[in-house]
Amino acid sequence: VNSTASKGGYSVSGANVGAGKVLDGNGNTLAVTNANGTWDCAVYTNGGTIKNLTINGAFRGILTAGCSADIVIDNVIIDDVCYTISSDGSNPNYSIIVTNSTLNGWTSYTGGYKSVSFTNCNFGRGTGSYSYAYCRPYSDTTFTGCVFEEGYAFDATYCTSTFVNCYVGDTLITDDNITSLLGSGAANAVVSNG
């Protein structure tokens, strides 16, 4: 599916997902053009489910400026964007829940969510115009069973970030090796393997 961005969120988006609604890509790709401004995105949501979709071509993959329902992302590949999942507003009653997805680029979201979790996700370097391999969360976040590409950098400075049975390449992340694997910014992260 090729989409030319139109009004959505702060600026323009390729698709809008309202609170409680579902965008099921059925295994297709959403390629967005004319969405390379700072606040432009492929998908804008204020809470809903985005699943079975590959997203590319915009400055931000999935963006919210605040939510009135949980943001659920399942089986989604985000690549050829600057920011994979990005937010500029939150709601303490709702969560970001990401499962079985691939996020290639810079992942960062504001503080104030009820919870944020990534389960069985892959994090890697973006392709195309943007080549970031970086995560900086501002809400407490748990990563479970996730795999990070070698060379990926993580900043755990602004919140509690917990890694449960996660890997960089084939190497299990531990208290002893987390900074050598994910950089000095990951020093404050919590590792819980068991």
C-alpha cells in the first residue's frame, strides 16, 4: 500500500488509528511519501492496535501525542524511518505494548505511561535515509526476550529499563556485560535473567 501523507497528528500521516480501533496490515507494507518533516509519521494513533504490517518511508514510524487507550503493536516491522515508535504525550492510565516486532532506527517515547513493554522484539539499525541504532525511553520499560543488533546503543538514564533474557546478537545481556554490549548509557539498566 502506497500512501501520500495527509493531515494527521501534529503534521501529516499516512494512516490514522483512533482509540480502540485496529489497523491490520494482513502482511502488507505501508510505504508513505511526503512525510519527512519533524512531526510527520507513517501511522498516527491515540490508542489502538497496529498489527501484521511493515511500515516505512516517513520521518516517524508510529507517533502519538497522547492516548486514550492502550497502544498495542504486534508483528510490525518498522524500517527506513528516523524514529520507530515515538511519542510526545502520554496518559498514566494506558500502556504501550509491543510484541513480536522489528524496530530498526531510533526508538524513544515520553514519560508518563502506565507501563511500556517490548516482548520478543528485534532492535536494529535503520536503513535508507536514516541509520540510527538507538533507544532512549523516558517511561519505565521492560524488555523481555528481545534481541539487539551488535552496535546498538541504549540510554537508560531517564527511567528504569529492565532487560529479561535479552541478547545482543548471540550474547545474553548480563549485569557484567551490558555496558560493553549496549554502551555506557545502559549502565543504570536492570538485568533480570532466570
